[in-house]
Amino acid sequence: MIETLNYHHLRYFWAVAREGSVTRAAERLGMSAQTVSGQVSRLEAALGQALFTQVGRTLELTEAGRAALSYADQIFLLGEQLTDALRDASLERTLRLSAGVADVVPKTVSYHLLEPALTATDALRLTCREGSFDELLNELALHRLDIVLSDRPALAGQAQFESHLLARCRVGIYGTPELAHRFRQGFPASLAGAPLLMPTRDNVLRGQVEAWLSEIGVRVRVVGEFEDGALMKTFGGRGFGLFPAPSFASADITGHFGVEKVGDIDGVFEQYWAIANRKKIRHKAVAAIWAQGSDEAR
């Protein structure tokens, strides 16, 4: 059975592997060659693997030794980075925020929801991770994230989390100026037969839009389905079809993708939630996001 790794022994091995000989490693470490050789031997015994082989008068790494050197390089590089980071005089003033953003939340919306945290302190270190709702909640439960932004709250049974509604906004239909001009008059009846880009069927918005179209008795031509909302908007901006999108920060959509709003979808709304571990709500940046409250976006 492999013993607990002794990092002192690993450092001696690392020095020998980097220097190419026990003698040079001993000179670098300020120790005797006998001591260094003994420590490497103890590491090999603990690992149950020979790390060096003698070829003539030189030492060469075995396959196990090459693998060990790769890990040792990473371990001691991280150690040096840790030391440098702790010497940083600004560390005490730095506020770190690890935010998870569900992949269904539009990028521009994510920025606006996180923006209050950016002004909460002059020394914010923000890390963003995108993923599925379930993946991000698992990371939140393990305290690898401070907050998650999503289009839904945590489940009622997940008592360790608290959910807070940040924004509730209408959903509109957008398209290039040419398509918008063509379908705006008489909206929404004018959408009959219109080319429409849609999210894939596992997206909540897809179901809402289909229910709305059924309710008003309008049949469209779905010409494209997209998992990624930004990709759908890009195709829409190229004139491939109209597309539904939340009207939160509508100017970002029209400005970035060169489109216009055709009209709003009555009764269809997108909601954006912040989810955090209950104890994390006191985190200064999380509290700044939390304080936005529910806001009806136009």
C-alpha cells in the first residue's frame, strides 16, 4: 500500500530530476549527496516504483519517474504561485466572487445582473463559470461558487439555498430591419407563415412561445433550433429568421445584433434568479447583487 506522500522527499526527487544528477541537486539544496540520495530512495520505497535508472554514469527517469516529475512540476509551480499571491500587498483588499451562470441566461443579461458587484468594491476579483443548472447547484453546494444566476429558483426541498428574484421581463420577437418592417404591421397575426428561430425543446422559453402561438392561433415556420441563445441571435441578425428574446436590456440586443423589435409576446415573461448558500448572502458582492430586487425590465 502506498504511504502518504512526503513532500520533502518529493522536492529532493524534483531537484535531482531537474539537475540531472544527485551531486548537482545536493549542491543546489546545500545538503550532502548521501542525504539527497537517501531521501529519493525513501520516496521510491513509499511509491513502490523506481523513479530513476542508472545508465552508465548518468541517471535517467523511468516511466514512473517521468509521470512523477510532471506532477511535481505542477505541485511546486502552484506552491510558488501561492507564495507570490500571499506576498501581494493588495490581497487583503481583494474581494473574490465566484459566480456560476446557467447556460440559458443570455450573456448581456448576465453582465447586467452581475454589474452591481463590480461597483461594490474597487478590488473585485470576479470568476465566472457557465454550465447547466444542476451542475452549478452542485458546485454551489460544495462552496466552489458564491452565487448562481439562473432562469429558475432552487427547488423547495433544497433548504441550504436561498433564491431571490432579480428581474422579470417581457419577451419580444426580434428580426432584421427588413423582416421587422415586413411583420410588424398587424402583429402578432402577421407572424402566420413567418420564418422563426427557436430555442431547443428543453428550454423553458420554447414551451412558452409555442403555447402563445397556439393560443393566438398562428402557425409559423420554424427554420432553426439552437441550444445557444447568442448563436440564435447571430443567425437572426443575418436575416435567417425572426427570434424570441427577453427584452431585458433590449438596446443590447438591437445594437449588438443589428435587429429591431417586432413586438412583445403578451403574457410571456423571463425571470432571472440569484441563488446562494444562506450564509453566503453576507458576502459583500453577493449582497450587492441581491439588493437589486425584482425589477420589471422594459
